[in-house]
Amino acid sequence: MNKILIIDDDENIQRSLVNLFKTKNYSPKVAGTAKESLEKLKKYNYDVVFLDIHLPDKDGLTCLKEIKEMDEYIPVVILTAYGDVRQAVKAMKLGAFDYLTKPISNEELILSVERALKEKSIQKELYYLRQKTTALDEKIVYESDIMKKLVDDAVKIAKTNYTVLITGETGVGKEILANIIHKNSNRKDKVFVVIDCGALPETLIESELFGYEKGAFTDAARKTLGKIELADGGTLFLDEVSNLPLNLQTKLLSVIERKNFYRVGGTSLIEVDIRFITASNLSLEELEKKDKFRKDLYYRLNEYQIAIPPLRERTDDIIPLARYFLQKTGSELGNHVKGLSKEAERLLLNYQWTGNVRELYNVIKTASFS
């Protein structure tokens, strides 16, 4: 439920806006002064702010400036009883999303909220794309019966909101399968956010997951959104989740159960709606028995488990995968390799592929370039 903060000292306007927004299933709160509004914004994370230009304790534009310094991404709609073009221009320069002159129709107010929420969603996705380091453009290729059933099961579970734990050796394609689940879910139009817990130093995992406020630590020069916040509405894929330190396992469990969290160094409670998919090449059950993974978190992540078998146990997929990688690599290099010889196929089928699909791809790329 999107939260709206109404900053206006007129109780009649407060009541009118609260009633209107509630009918549209928003969660409205009110503040009668700039001081009260800033205190609420520090404590809770709001999705849209409606700000009266005239407040009893501070000029509305000054309050706008302070709000945008606190959260540059929050859309602020200015409300005023006086139409002033110069004032409107100044508000827009300070970062206001919209400028409405009273009296305002209900239709205009609701339209402004909808536009603001859409803009915030777009800005968050753009931010994520700028931060994104993984470009996932692979597709899953298979012919074996075991993979056909596995993919069918993945598509079925995608329709639910279950957390999914994907297990298997390194290189079997866990991230690709996670992306297939996302693309077949009701969140497919939202972001698919990836974080590799095994590729980050322990000291950086917390800030990558939860983000941080400006000044939270020595190098925190500006507020930074974490992967959990960026994934709001979509899917968060935690690869190699077994690498999460125990203290962060506790914080992750809290996010899953309460659907909220604080940024590092922050005091504003941020609510999120996320589908969690995790992966591990180690047995979380065995780690839990050794007190290296929380039992309660394991159960929350393991509402449904998919185990991807190693490539050597599904040899029917080796040649189709090799041909796919050959075609892909050929397009990248601009060459026209006709295909695989019988001898090449025999060698590929007889190899053990301890690095699984990732190793096969590497071998094909290297051979194509030679």
C-alpha cells in the first residue's frame, strides 16, 4: 500500500485528502507543520508528498528544499491557493514533481498521485540500470527429460509468490533459471535484481543489500539505494546466499517476514514487496546443522526447492548447448563456423564438465576464436 504524506495546516483539507486517498487504497498520513513533516519523513519512507506552499512555521519552498535533500527520489506535489507562475517555476527547479492550484478536483489529485508513483518507479529502474553490473541475456537450452520437467516445474511455481531455493554445482545455470521464474511470474514487468553474495567482501554486503544514508560511514558521500530497495515490486535473486554472514542472515529474515528495513545509518522505515529467489552450490541444510546458517532463514528461503543436476548427468543437453554457444559466439566474432564434427561431438560427450555449462561455453568461445 503506497504511503502519502499530506503537509497542510488546514484540517478540512487534511480530512478531505485523507478520505479521498483511502478510497483509492492509499495509506495517507498528515502533518500540520514543516517540522512535523520532516520528523515523519525521517521515521517513515513515503511514496508521495503533497505540500502546501504556505505553512505556519516555514515557507513551503524551503520545506521542499529540505525534503529533497533528505530524499531526492520522493515526488513532491505542491499545493497552493494562489496561481503564481514564478513560484511554480522556482518549485520545479527545487525538484517539485507537480504544482496544483486550489481548488483541485478529486480526479486531478488522483491523476497526480498515479503519475508521481509511475515516475518514482521509472527513476528507481533507471537508477538500478545505471548500477547494474550483470547483463543476463542467456536463454536456457535443453533436450533432456530431466530438464524439461525441471523447467516445467519452474514455470508452475513462478505463478505463486513462494520463495525459491535453487541448488546445484557452480556453472549449472542457476541465475538463468531464476530469471525464467521471474519472467513467468506476475512480477515480470518489474525489475529482476541480482546480487552475488559470494563476490563481495563481507564488509560490503550489508551496504549492497540495504543501501546507506549520506554520512553513514567514512566514504558515504551520498545516499545510495540498496538492492533490496531497488527490487521493490519485482524479484531479488541472491546468488551464493550461503556466503551471507550470520548477522546479515538475521536482517534478511526480518525483511522477508516484516517486509520492511532501514538503510545503513538510516532512521526511515522502508516498506518493500519482493519475491525472493536464492541459490547455493553448498547445502544450506548441512550448513544449518553446523550452525553456519540460520534454521529459520533456511525454512523461509526453502518454500520450494529446485535442484539443477550437473551437466555430466544430463548428457542429452551437451550437444544442443554446444551448438547454441557456437552460433552465439559466431555472431559475436563475425565468423561462420558451420557446426560440430562427429569427432568434436564425441569429445564433448565424453568429457566430465566439472565446470558445467559455464565451462562448456568457455571451451566453445576459445575454440571459435582459435
